[in-house]
Amino acid sequence: MERKRAKSGEIRLTEVAKLAGVSPITASRFFRNPEALSPSKRERVASAAKELGYVPNLAARALASQRTEVIGVLIPSLTNNVFSDVLRGIYDASEGSRYSIQLANTRYSILQEEQLLRLFQAQKPAGLIVTGIDQTAESRAVLEAMNCPMVQIMEIGPAPVDMMVGFSHQDAEFAAVSHLVAQGFQRIGFVGAQMDPRMQRRFGGYRDAMKAAALFDPRLIMTTPVPTSITLGGTLFADLLSKAPDIDAVSCGNDDLALGVLFECQRRQLSVPEDMAIVGFNDLEFMASAVPPLTSVRTNRYEMGRSAVTMVLAAIAGNHPPEPVVDLGFQLMIRESSSPRRA
Amino acid sequence: MERKRAKSGEIRLTEVAKLAGVSPITASRFFRNPEALSPSKRERVASAAKELGYVPNLAARALASQRTEVIGVLIPSLTNNVFSDVLRGIYDASEGSRYSIQLANTRYSILQEEQLLRLFQAQKPAGLIVTGIDQTAESRAVLEAMNCPMVQIMEIGPAPVDMMVGFSHQDAEFAAVSHLVAQGFQRIGFVGAQMDPRMQRRFGGYRDAMKAAALFDPRLIMTTPVPTSITLGGTLFADLLSKAPDIDAVSCGNDDLALGVLFECQRRQLSVPEDMAIVGFNDLEFMASAVPPLTSVRTNRYEMGRSAVTMVLAAIAGNHPPEPVVDLGFQLMIRESSSPRRA
DNA sequence: CACGCAAAAGGTAGCGCTACCATTTTTTGC
DNA sequence: GCAAAAAATGGTAGCGCTACCTTTTGCGTG
């Protein structure tokens, strides 16, 4: 009668403990570290919990223990296939650990990122995985204040907040364009969309490679801030052709654009690679099965997700890796679409 | 000196209240319902919170208030483009509401789904969005016990746990195959992968349409439980051709397979649609830009995500929709790949 | 100017769990 | 066989916030 607050009506740990004939704290231990109990009590608590259908209250647990078993993941897009591979690696690596993944989507917005970071901060995750190295000063301050293991993925750079795993987009694109140069192509165009920092750095690789070969010409460049798509690849390529009809190859900022370019070539009866060589970036699954197969830069996205989680888990367990920055590199996958130019 | 437990060292609401010169409960109200404060106190609390860099403790809030502001989302795959559109709709619709999305990935595993549901149950989400209508009895029991608004998406069926928004995969595939029949194709193959329940129902639509036209022949069918991919589409199509060389059209269980089939046709110098008609399912972005453009069944995935969130939010606010099952339908996008057969 | 009423603000007591000891029981070594 | 060490178990007191209720304040009215 004197109850001040309506009970939730759900089974609590105390009820389980009572049925099992142990103290609440023993029951609590059962859920966190069953080995600490004697086999008989362990058995009793297990069956009591099952009988009552006990579901632990995570909020209470988090409040009392001052921590959670959540790893926060911040990525800029769910639509982009690149991230789905990373996520697969993340989910696979977290499987079997007690940690669950909390995913948030910044939609390429730096402000959204700040906001989501603050939300994560309020949740006190055990670890954090964030995309890229271009956080705002504000975001970086939040990250540093969060005091949990953290990995920046997709890129590598000089000043990790904590850890990093990625590769150099600039070097990768440099390698792709240098390959085209080595194959004998001269008027090599660049098609780019969604000019986020990673795409910018890829463009930097293109620019450097072209300058190194004394082939750089701003008229060969066609970019847009619009989000990437296959259709857009065709459009940009068409625009590029009208600006520079003499191009003999195109380096695409990503594979979607490359496929769009291929379709546009088919529409215009341009044969690939005889009339137009194509290289992409990321080596998504369709690149190898396209006709002709398309050259691309393979990036180790799945492995990136896996490593990030592994590093976070190790750090949570107290084993911070000795080398905080891991370069996963890339592989140039040379296929028919960049076969040497017949002289 | 008598402290039993180390304080977390973080700013608490009490500190903010003290600095603002109000009681803790008033400060609490500021964060939940600022309008309830007089303008002067509102101002004072706001600046105190800012000055101290206060971050609310969500665990404590959830424990005290017995609820969270999280909508749980359970999907079977992050790799499949179909779901990324749904997710985009979900994120867009939740934007601006106070609710945040907690995403979990079942990886097409029913057991994983059960486990994740139990995790959600422990978190007491304010609402839930789950994929499909094929939950285990166990999962369904958990769903029913959760006592929060819930939408099943992607399909519609007779017995919603709470609400549903989707369309009939069987009817959609029936329409696609009937279209091929109407165009004059007779030996229409079916290529399917990842034979989950949704794919099974699509196959049912194919079977019914073929039987209705007296064209059904089990030799025209090529399916595999292997996860879907573009490459796989080519492989399955090649297998199908060796089993039934006389086919004149293929209906593909999804668009990735359809693109794989197109590439395989290009490799074999089969012209589409003259030698081989192709239809896909979902109408992903690349279908319209392929050469030739590929016919597909457009499914309203983005809208599905949006509607699901809208319905959950309405239900949380107490306005359960009068009609719990929403059929978003589909549109047959007829393109060149299924142009009428020349007699 | 007292009165009533609504709006604003505050006091108190948990929400369900676990940290931190203290205590009891069991095992081990000689 | 006994002391010492180790393992298992229990009691108490919060974690930081909000629900519930009470008290105070502001303001129009007879």
C-alpha cells in the first residue's frame, strides 16, 4: 500500500535468487562469471532463471557497473557497398565476444557525426570504431574525452586519436593511374563523385601520377559532389567525352562509376579496352564478372572491419597493440579493361 | 572518507542543478520538457549544463524511467542492397524524432534472430522493426512479450504480431513472369539463390504463372541456397543453359542475379532480348542503366522503411493505425530486356 | 486585499543491478 | 591435525536519474 512507484512487473534478479535459494549477488555473478560459482549453485540459478524467464535489465547493469558491452560503430553510408563489407567484417569479428555492435550512420555529414558521437558518449560504449580521419575539432574533443579504446578505419594518417586501420587512398589511386600510364595510355580521364575526403585523396593520387608522367591536364577531370551511383558514372563520362573527346582511358573514383562508364561505352559502341580503358576503385564483386572484366584496386574492407574489432577487443582486455596504426594496403587487380594499348 | 564506491568523476545532473541554483528535478525537467520551466530558470540550467559540459547518463535515465528512446531494427543482411534502401528510409524517417535507431543483423539466421531479440528485450526499446514474417515460435513469443509497438516489414501476411508493411513477393513475381508470357516467351527459366522464405515465395509466383500458362517445366528451374551475387547469376545461368538449352527468357529472383545473367549473355554473344529475355526483381539502380536496360519489379523499399518508422512512432504516441497491415505494392518496370519476341 | 487556482519548483524514494568489502566454507601444505 | 591460503558466498550501499507527490509562487477575481 505504501508503494511509491509502480513496479515494472518483470522478473528481477532478486526473484531468481530467492527461487534458487542464493543471495542476489551470487545470482548476479552467475550471469557475469558462471565459473565463480560452485557447480551446484550454478545449476540452481540457471534453472531458476530459466523457469522464471528472467531477462536482465541492461540499464540497471550499466548504471551499477559504469560500463556497457557495446561497441559503437560510426559509418557515413549504408547504401555504399564499400561499407557493407566493412560491416560484415565487424559483425563477424564481434561474434562470439560478449560485445554487441551499435551502428550509427552519419550520412556523410560532419554535424551528424558530432551529434551521434555525443549520443554514444551518453551511452558509455566499451569501444568505438569511426570512419575516416577528418573529424571536426569538436568531434575529436569528444572522442578524446570518451576514454575508451577507439579505432579510426578506412584510412591511415599521422595522428590517431587512439588506433587506426586502413590504407592510403592516395597511394592506391596513384598505383592505378601509373598502371594505365605503363600500359601506354596518355589521355587518362578522372571521374569522381561524392567528393568526400577519401575521394579527394584518391583524386590527389590521380593528379600526382599524371603530373609524374607529364600527362596532367585539368580538362581530363570530371567530378561532382552529388552522391555516387552507376547511372551517374555514365552521365559524368558522357560529359567528360564532350569536354575531352580524345581521352583513351578513364580512372574512376569508385567501382559504381566504373560500371556506369562501361555501360555508357557499350551504349556508344566504344569497345573496352580498345577504344577506352577503364579502371575502378575498391574491387567490388561485379568488377570481375563484367564484360570485359574491369581492372580495379582491391581494398581489404572485410579485413579492415575484422581488424578494427579485434584491436578494440584487445584494447578493452588491456592489450593495446604496440603499433597503433595498421596499414592494410591494397592490391591492383589487373583485368582486361586496361589491357595495353595497341600502338 | 566513507565513500564505498569510486565516483565516475563525470558531471551529474545534481552538479548542473547546483550551479544553476535549482533543484535536481527541475534540471531533469529541462532536458525532457524545457517548456515546463520558466524562461529564467530554463536559461540558467541551459548555461550551467553547457558550462560544465554535462552529458546525461542514459543508463540511469532508462533505469529510472523504465523506458528508452531507441527503436530496434532487425534485418537479415547488410550486404544486400535491398536492405540498404530500407535502412535509408528508416534513418530518414527517424531523423528529427527523439528516437535513435539500434540496428542488428541476423545474417539470415533464425537462431541469431532469437538471440538478438532477447538482447533487444533486455534493452527495452520503445519500438521494434523486424524483417519478414517467418519468425520461430520462440521469437514470436519474445516479440509478443515485449509489449512495444512493432512492425514486420518486407512482406505482408495474415497474422501480424502488431503491424506490417510490405508487399506480396508471390504476386510480384507472378506479374513479372506473366509479362514474359504475354510478350510471347515460352521457355522461361527461373534463377534463384539464397532461398530464404521471401525468395521461396517469389519462386511460388513463378511456378503459378507458368502453370497458369501451361508452360511449367521443372527443368527450367535453377536454384541454390548459396548467398546471392552477380557472379553467381552468371554461373547459375550457365548451368541452366546446359540443362535446358532451348530457354528463351529468364526470370531472376533478384537483380544481382539478373545482371550476372546479362554479363553471361554478353560473354556468350547472346543478344538480349532477341536471344534471351531477362527480368529481375527489386529494380536496383543499375537495372535502368544496364545495356540493354533490364526489366524488373520495382519494390518500394525506401517507402517501406519510412512507413515502418512512421507507424512505430505513431503507435508510441498512442495512435495505433486503424489498419495494421499496409500493402505498398510493386510496379513492373518494363524495359528493353523483355521486348516482345519476334515471331 | 484575501481567496482560489494553475503553473512552477522541490523533496523523497526508489528503478535493478553490481562494487566493495566481510564472512563463511573448502582446500592445501607440512 | 591444524594453521594458512584460497575459494565461495553474502550484506550493504550506492550508480544517476525520474515518478510521484507536496509545497511554493504567480496572478486574476470578487
